[in-house]
Amino acid sequence: MTHSTIIVGSGISGLSAAIVLAKHGRTPLVLEAHNIPGGCMQMFQRRGPDGVCRFDTGVHYVGSLYPGQIMWRLFRYLGVSIPGVPLARDCFDRISLPSGEFCVPVGWDNVAAALKRECGNEPDAIDAYVAKMRHVEAALSWHALNPEADGAYDRELFETSLEQFLSGLGVSPRLRSLICAQSSLYAVRAAEVPLAIHAAVIGSAVEGPHYIEGGGDAITKPLVARLRELGGELRLRAPVARVLVDGDRAVGVELSGGEVISGDEVILAVHPRVAARLLPEDAYRTALRQRMASAPECVGAFVVYGTVSPDADLTGVTGRNHYLLRDDDPDCFYEPQLDGPGDAIVNLPPAGNGPQLFSAMGSARWEWFERWSDTRTLKRDAEYKALKDRITANIVAMVQQRIPALRGHLNVVDASTPLTLRDYAGYPQGGVYGVQPSLRAQGRNGVRRRTRYAGLYVTGAGTGTPGILGACVTGFGVAGTILGTDELISEVRQATDLS
Ligand SMILES: Cc1cc2nc3c(=O)[nH]c(=O)nc-3n(C[C@H](O)[C@H](O)[C@H](O)COP(=O)(O)OP(=O)(O)OC[C@H]3O[C@@H](n4cnc5c(N)ncnc54)[C@H](O)[C@@H]3O)c2cc1C
């Protein structure tokens, strides 16, 4: 059987593209290498002291989810209802630095006011920063749902780093620290992140931060159900080994077991380095292909998972994330150390009926774990476990130091390393968001959705902005490349207009 569209990868980008195309009469087949769908949205369970708990991998909180905002509108267009719980409006992200704390409130006006209270001598720089963030968000056509927006072609947004911009404003070290403190949401240093990425990711968090009740499952399951309702298919344990072409057209894929599946269109919704392996040699010009194949990976993720004992007083602790950084310069997150305490981004999702869960994400070097790269999850030796325990202790030490209410109340259940992400999401070096969304991989240097072959496309977070919203936008983006971008943006706009 020939499918109209084969989509490789069942992360949010692949599923979103599949649903949009199914809504336009295609019969998409999504092929997923793993035995569960969702990519970074997949959840896992472990037995803790309070019974079996389900933990999230890559959905700790999601931005722009208030009605009418862009994430809400994309989910609505896809036809899924996602249960969001708003984070604390006065302090959705609590920044903890050696020099003191700062609460990031919801909404740019409130952020500006909070920054002015903290850095009273810099009102003009703060106003200029917030105005720039708003300008950039409005210039990104998908984020603004405006086909006329020209941000994608605005070289300044993709070729100016946040550091350059802040230096130009002459900000103080303290103001720089507060502005850069949430950089782990895209995992690039201030000197290397384009303004466009910082504005898109932080802006979405600032304007509409929500937990997802039920975690990643609460997004993946409705998306898969919707895909099937529209006549699309999802096949698990289907690792694609290569894309097949005939003349100047894509004609299907070959699975690693040798099975051939024919299709008129093929979309790779995977890590760009994986895409580079699956594509024909000449799908892109040599320079771009080489950039994709050697694209620098984000710093590795090391995440500690556990529960909080029921007798802990969590007033003022839940309903927000905690960014605990060991240095006033947030770039410390990109210089992980084996000696603690270690940086930690702490997330405490709504407890529901079960125990209060927590996750604490730190950073780790791939090189620390590389010697086990020929081994598989759950089959690694005592030395690997000892290294995990050491980094876990560093992160727990930081959490207990900076969040006193959790002192003595944390029950660690497990931890994931960069190898875990490699094994479960196919990220070659376990970088937290895959390829770094840096100046070297964005704008003119970015991966093109269209290849030299008709019907062959590449998408996924690594081709745009990391995060659930960013990856979902790339799914819509590739569908737009096929169906007509301006038409699709206008259609989404009209279909989800609240006025
Ligand atoms: C630790 C962590 C925390 C995060 N926290 C947040 C957060 O709080 N909020 C937020 O918005 N974002 C967060 N993210 C980021 C977000 O989850 C991702 O950016 C997003 O889900 C990526 O989606 P994607 O569609 O690009 O691809 P992925 O989710 O990476 O999916 C790609 C899929 O392709 C499959 N695949 C790969 N190769 C093949 C092949 N050859 N054949 C078939 N299938 C293949 C993989 O198995 C995988 O399922 C987090 C990520 C991580 C790792």
C-alpha cells in the first residue's frame, strides 16, 4: 500500500504535521522507532516509597496556553483539548542565585515592573529589552499567526546574540543574570543564542505558563487518537533506516529490518543529525549537510526524579519552577561540574491524587558517560551507577540548600543521564534539546524544511525552536511548506479566533 505521507518520528512535531495533513485529505503514516509514541513527551514509571509513580521526560511546563494564545490555538486547530493548570501568576519561575532571589511573574508588563524593582537604576534598558522581546515575538509569523510578519527573513533576529543585544543596552551584571537565568529552557549561552530563540521561548513562558495535568501522556494520547480519527496511522517499533528516492522524488522509506514502505511524501521529524543519516547524500548542498551531521549538541540533561514526603510544608514551593544556579552568571549551566552542589531546575507538578512528584534537571557532559555508549539502559555496571549517584547527590544538595522546605523530604527514585535521552529519543549525544539552537544553527545557517527532492522534507525541534510549542510550530511549518504557509497560517488564525 502507498501512503500519501510518511512521517518519521512521533514527537509533537511529527504528530502535529500528520494531523494537519490529515485534515487536508492526506492519509499519513507515522513511523516511530520506539515502542511508545511521543518522543520527549513520553512518560515512564518507577516504584517509589509511595507506590508506582509516572514521571515526565520533557513536558514540565508549557507556555502560551491561556485561551487565545498560540499554543492553545495550535492545539485547538489540531482538535485536541489539553488540560493545563496555570502556574503562579506572581512567581511562575523562581530564580535563586548566590546573590539573591528573583520571582518572574506572568506577563511582560509585570516582568518589566519586577525587574525595575530589582534594578532600579536601569528602567530604560529594561523597557528596551521588553519592547524588543515583544517586537521579536510579533515578527515570527507562526508565533504571531501573521503571514505578513517577516521575522524569519530578519537577519538581525537570527544573527544577533542575546549577549550582543544586552551589551548594547549597557545592562548591569545583575540585570544580565536575571534576564539570562531561564536560559536552560533553550540551553544555549547568552553569547550564542539568537535573539529570536530567546524571545520565542522566554516570551511564551512569560505570557502563558501552564503545567499539563497528566503530563506528556495528556498531550500524546489525544494527538494519536485524533490522528486515527482522521484516518492516519501510527506504527511503533518501526525504525527507519533510509529514505528512498527515485529520480528527483521521494518514494518511501526502508525500515532497519529491510521492509520497504512506499509513500508520495516523506517527512523526517527527528534530530537533524539523525535526519542527515537517513537522507540521500545529495538531499542538501554539501555545506548544509555537513553542518547538520556535525551540529553541536546542547549540554546533556541529567534529571533526578522522586517524590516529596507528605509531611513537607509546600506553601510557596509548588505552582512554580525553581532555577537554582551555583553562580550569578547563568552560563554556569553549560559548564557542569562533578563537584557539587550542582545547578538544578526543579519542577513540582500538581499532585493530583497521588504523591507529590518532583524532578530536578541539571546538566552533564556527554564525555562523562561516553564510555558506556555501547551499553543499554538498565544494563549498565556499578561504576555507571556510582557516577549517577554522585551527580544526583550534587543536585539534591543544591535543592536542599536553596529550597529549605524540601530539606529531609526528598525521596529520590531514579535519575536519567544523556545516555537515557539517546536511548529513548534518539538524540545522538543526549543533549537536552538535541541540536543547540545557536547562531550557528539558525536563520541562514538553519536546516531547510525543503530538500532537493520533491516530496522530501525535514522538521522537528532541531529545525526551529526547542520546546513543545517550538516543536509543534515546526510541525505546522512543514505542513505549511507542503500546503502553502500563508494559507495555513490564515486558516489556523480563522479557525481559532475567539472574537
Ligand atoms: C529533560 C527534558 C525536559 C524538557 N522540558 C520541557 C518543558 O518543560 N517544556 C517544553 O516545552 N519542552 C521541554 N522539553 C523539550 C521538548 O520536550 C522537545 O523540544 C520536544 O518534545 C521535541 O519534539 P520533536 O517533535 O522535535 O521530537 P522528539 O520528541 O525528539 O521526537 C523524535 C522522535 O523520533 C523518533 N525517531 C528517531 N529516529 C527515528 C528513526 N530512524 N525511525 C523512526 N523514529 C525515529 C524518536 O524515537 C522520537 O520518538 C524538554 C526536553 C527534555 C529532554
